[in-house]
Amino acid sequence: MYNRISRKHRHKSIRRRKYRKSRKSIRREKTTRKKYRGGGLVELLNDYTGKDYPIQVLSNANIDKKSTFGHKIMKLGKLQLTEIKNRSCDGISSKNDLDIKFGWFRDQSTSKMQNQFTLKLFPYCGEKIQEKELLGYKVGSSFDQVNKSSINKDVLNIIEQSFNIKIDSNQNELNHSKNDKQEDIITSVYDPSIFKTFITRFGNIKKNTTFIVTHSNFMNELLQVILDRTFQEKAKFQFNNLDIIQLCIYNDKIKYIIIRRILDHYTVSIAIEIGDDNTLTVKTEFIDYKSIYTTGFTNGVMDGLSIDDYFKKYKNIFLMRHCVGCHNLEEGIFAKSYRYVGQSSGNKGYLEYSICLQQTVYDMRYHKKALKDILEKYCHDQDIATIQFGSSVIFRAILTCILQYNILLETDTQASMRSPSMRSTLKRSPSMRSPSKRSPSMRSPSMRSPSMRSPSIRSPSKTSPSKRSPSMRSPSMT
């Protein structure tokens, strides 16, 4: 039996143990969050001098970057991942299985994704081949079928017939050859430096506004080429899937770099001006969530232009990172090795035919109005179809471009179809929450208003099935 003194010490000891436990939980959460952001090096440069302040701004944005859709998906449970893979990725053994997968995308709009346009294949803007070490050997292009800058001409024919489009592959910079099976293929060299020269050389980009779907490593390296700065080893500016870099070109020179995040509804996140002597200046006056650039006062009245009204006087190139693809669901060299070895059993959907997840349609539709309102300002009072749409020669970039074009041209009736966004589909865990508090105005509408939340993929929960609300049930993707 305890006396009063012993009970006092016992309770004090219990409180200490609880405190230590809570502190360990906090440390674990911080460690997880740091690792989730990428871990290791997050600063783009070791040291920021006065002239490198714009790089420091980029670096800070890199650290504060919101979670990518692909990373959020990887945080889902095994059953949920299996469901997504079965729906979007599995069952592709050859190019002849592609039209079946395309059928789901066509069924998502009354136009059946049949808006006619010419998709132009651009050189030099593919993805960097990932060299990995497997069992002591370095494997590169022969192993990395996901990022190889090539496309089978038969696949292009299937795409053209499935979506009723024309694909222009007549650029002199593209290589036409045959693969080991003597099939006709189109390949391209990966080179961000040459791409910069290509887009600024007179006559190569014929339209005032061009929209190109490309890849994250390419966008990161192109950013370094344009800024004339080399980020430290293993550090990179990270782009979410469907994020955009806008390049404003004047007199065959890139004048502005503008970064637009999908999670910020494509408003200007960062704007950097490149001077004639390559000095970099952060244009904070362009970073305004109301998209208004104040030029001054005329007769006491504010003279305000929209940001895009200001930039449309330049030749503009919009570079978008491709969709979340099936290859993003595989982490680690051994998982990818399994797909490579077992590709004959329907695994090509994770390799050279890495297809967009079905959720891509919903996310594009969710942000359609924001992106369309921006692009329409660059059409010079013409239809959005006057913009040149194109991509790299890689399969998932071509498919992303087709989906984005068709969704931009959807009518309001089509756009009102049931469209859950990726954020409403994925349940956020504590380790995935941003440490900084965002103001309500910065949150997505799907986060603010319960009435606007869309159905989400069902996740294991303590809530009994009978108590689930209809909004918690997953949509039918059949």
C-alpha cells in the first residue's frame, strides 16, 4: 500500500515518461516531414551572394514546396495502391492493349476526347536517363525504358486513331530509325542547353504562344541553363506533376522566367527577370494572387493591367511537367527491376507505355478554369486552339498533352461532370501536413468547403461502414 509521499513520486515519474514520449513523437514527426520533402540537400547553392538572391528565393520555394501528388499516392495503403494500379496500369502487354486503356479517357467527356488538333513533337526536351547500380553493375538506357526519348511509330498511329488527332514528327532535329525488332521509331537527344538555343533561334517556334509537355529533370536542368547557375550536387528545384514554367522571349532572348504551381491554381509563384548582362532580379510586383500588376497612376486613377496582359506582348512558351504516371507508383531499383523482368506479363504500363493515372482527368478538370483563363489572354482575341500544343517524344508526355488540350476545350456541361480532385482523393496523414500554417484564402476550395469535397478513395478507418457518409465513398472508375 502506497503512502502519500510514494504516490507523489510515482505520479511524477509517470508524468516524466509521458513527456519524454511526447517529445520523441515530435522528433519523429519532424524527421518524417524532412525526409518526405526529399531529405539531404534542399539548398540549391552552398552560398548566396548578392547577385544570387533570386536563387535563394527559388531555394526557399523549394523547401516550402507542397507535397506532390505522386508522393501522396505512395503514402496510401497497399490495398488502395493495388486498386489504382489495377485500374490505370495493369494489363498492358503490348502496344495493341493501349486503345483499351485509352477508352476510359474517351468516356470521360461527351466529345470522347476527339477534339482535332496537331500535336507537335519537340526535340531535346525528353527525360534524363537514370543510371542505377544493380548488383554491382551500372545500368542505363538498356534498363530505363521509362525515360528513353523514343516512341514507336505504330504507337503514334494508335494514338492518332484513338484521339482523332495528327502528330507532327517532321522536325529535322528528330531522328527516324529502327529498333532491334526492325520497327520504325522516332528518337531525340536529351539536351536542355540545345533546347534553349532551339526555342530562341528565329523561325523554330513559329507561333506566339506554345504549350509543351515535358519532364521534371529536364525542367530543373533547363532552369539552371537559363539562370546560368549550377545547383549543388543532388539539389534540384522540384516541380509537381502539371506544374508550369513560363518563358517570355524577346529578341531571341529569354527575358522572364515565371513559375506557376498547380496547387496555387497557376498564379505566379516566382517571377525572375534576366537582364542584358545576365543579372537576375526577382519581380515581386508580379507575385500577386489577384493577378494584377500596377503600372502606376494616370490622372489620379490606378492604371492596372493583369499580369498576363503585361506578358502577352512577348513570345511565350509554357512548359508543363507530365501527369502522374504508373512509373511513379514504383519506388526503388528492385521494384523497377521486377517490372523490367516481368514485362511480358502485362507490365509495360509501368515501362515504355507508362500511362497517366485516371485521376489526372479529374485534376486537370479541377484546375481547368484557372489555366484556361490564363492561356486565353495569350491568344490575342482568338480561340485557344490557335496555341501550338506539343510534347517530348516520350509516351506519357504525349498523352498528357492530349488530355490537357481536350479538357481545356470542354464545355461547361462537360466540365461539370463528377470530378474529384487528387487532394480530395488522398487522405492526408499528420506527417504529410505542411509545418507552416496557410491562410484560408490560400487553401484549395476542396479543402475549405465540405460541400465541395468530392468522393475519395476509401481508406482503412475506424469508422464503421454504416456510419460513413456518401462523400467518403470512392467513385466508380469502371
